[in-house]
Amino acid sequence: MTENQIKIIEELIKERNYQKAETLLNKLLQVVPDDWQGKLLLGTCKLLQGDIEAAQKIHAEAEAHFESGTDLTENEKTFWQKYKKVFMGCGCASLIIGGLTVVAAACCG
């Protein structure tokens, strides 16, 4: 992906226009299927839309790729570290919110 495409997609995500960002990412990934930055941005869109299973699947594929360390540039390593922190933070927040929802349902019936 070009820097301009990344900026457009990141802006769509900031605006919470996840569906449009996802559509654009899917089109880009059809052209360059091994674009890991695009895949991770797609995973972020999935996560923010509540599709936890799809986000986890993308994350697991990316983790296998990035943790292997094979032929990674410094930019790719940095991007992966940033993404991993965001993904883990969102996952923890989801667990906390889910736990609170269960507790509230049990208490308030």
C-alpha cells in the first residue's frame, strides 16, 4: 500500500467508517494479497466492528509471519510491535466489558 492509501484508510478508521475502510482494504488486498500492513488494518476494522473471530484469525496469521522474523524490515518490525500493543489492549478491554456485562446481568437480572 502507498502512504496515501494508508492515510486514507487510517482516516476512515478514525472517523469510524469501518465498512468503507474494510471495502477499500479488501480491494487493495486482492491486488497485493501479502500486504501485511493492509491485513492488519483489516483486522483492526474487524475488531472495531465486533467481529472478534475474524480479527483473531488475521492476528494469528500475522503473528506467525512477523514472529518468524524472516526477511522483516525495521519498519515492519516497528509496525508489528505497535499493532500488537493495540490488538492486545482492545482484547483486554473487550474481556473486561464482557465480564462487567455478565456481572451486571447476574445482579440486575
